[in-house]
Amino acid sequence: MANQRVLWITGGGSGMGAASAEAAARDGWTVVLSGRRVDRLEQVAATIAAAGGTADVLPLDAADPVAVASARDAVLERHGRLDALVLAAGLNAPRRRWDDQTLTDFRAIVDTNLTAVVTVVDAALPALRASGGVVVVVSSYAGWSFQPGAGVAYSASKTALGSVVKSLNQQEAPHGVRATHLCPGDVATDFLDQRPSVPDAAARQVMLQPDDIARAVSFVLEAPSYMRVDEIVVSPVSQR
């Protein structure tokens, strides 16, 4: 449908990105899924299609500006518009302290968590200005308050996302563009496998689930055009 709203999701192949894609498709969005793992993206697209939704797959490395620009052009060519972004790709490493991190890991984490977000937003902004679009940046509890175990690179990159969102809201408001800094606490996804001490099944049972984050994303995406949700912080009761 030419007038159907179009959502582009990075990190759409698993976890919070996949859950948000499925929820958005149920709400009537055409969903474009991006990420590095083609098989995961295709699985999510198949799930959406089986439920009667519409999904497209555009694999890419979101930190590569050439790949991102090409994907943006493909979105507009295939669907004619772009109404929202959900930026859910993330990276961390088990070795994340000053006394054991590597600069190679540091750069990779910052590239994924921060540079890729800026790269996609920058590429998408002309289309979002035209539609009065929405940007949901899936950050972290560590982007809202200091978390000692999150790591040097992860904490720095996620904290910086708050400034990215604030600058978008301050500078792009005349175009109707709205951005949200979404800061989840512990969520039971495969991302937990990157921790130095991996949580067991019992610990994961009392965490937030990907669908909980998807509900928060849907709230933002479905908000009226005059309403901006600057920041959302959600955490499990068990988190200290």
C-alpha cells in the first residue's frame, strides 16, 4: 500500500529489534529489517509475513555510510517513503574494563552503538523531515545512569546517545521530527552472553523480555504527531 507507514529497523534480526519489528507489523507498519545476519533477518520477516504483516530485508553494516546510503535509497525506491527508525543494534565485549579491554574492541563497540546510529539517522533525515518522522534510539540503562559493570566503551557510547537524541529534538523540531532515548534495564536476550559472567536461566526469568521493550517502542511509534517522548527508562523490579 502506497500510503502505509514505513519503519526501518537496524538490529532487526534478534532480541529487542526483532520484537519491535513484529509489534510494529501488527500495528500496520511496513517493516524494513536491517542487520548483519541475513538468516536472522529472513526468519523475522517470515514470522511477520506468516502473521499477515509486511516485511522487507536489507542486510547491512550500519556503521558503513556507503551501505547505509544504498539501503536508504532502496527503502525509498521500494516503498516511496520513510516514517520512522528504530535503531536497536548493539555490541559489548566480555573484556570491558580499563585493565582488560582492547582498543580494537573499544572502537568496534563505539562504532556499533554510536557511530552507526548517527550514520543511519544522518542518511534518513531528509526522508524523515518530509514525513515528520519518528526516531527511537534503543540505548541502555547504562545510557541513563552510570552502571559499573557495563564497561568503558559501552557506557561511553550509550551515554552519548542521550546527546544525539537531544540534538535531534532541538534542531529538527521545525520539521516535525521526534526522537526518543529508550533506556532498558536488564532484558533477557542473547546480548547477555557478552557479559563477563553470563546470567543463568533463573536470573533471566526475572528480567524484562523483548516484548516488553516492543510495547514501549509501539507506544512511541503510535503517539500523535504533536507529542514527543523524549526519554523512556524501563527496568525490571529485580534490578538494583
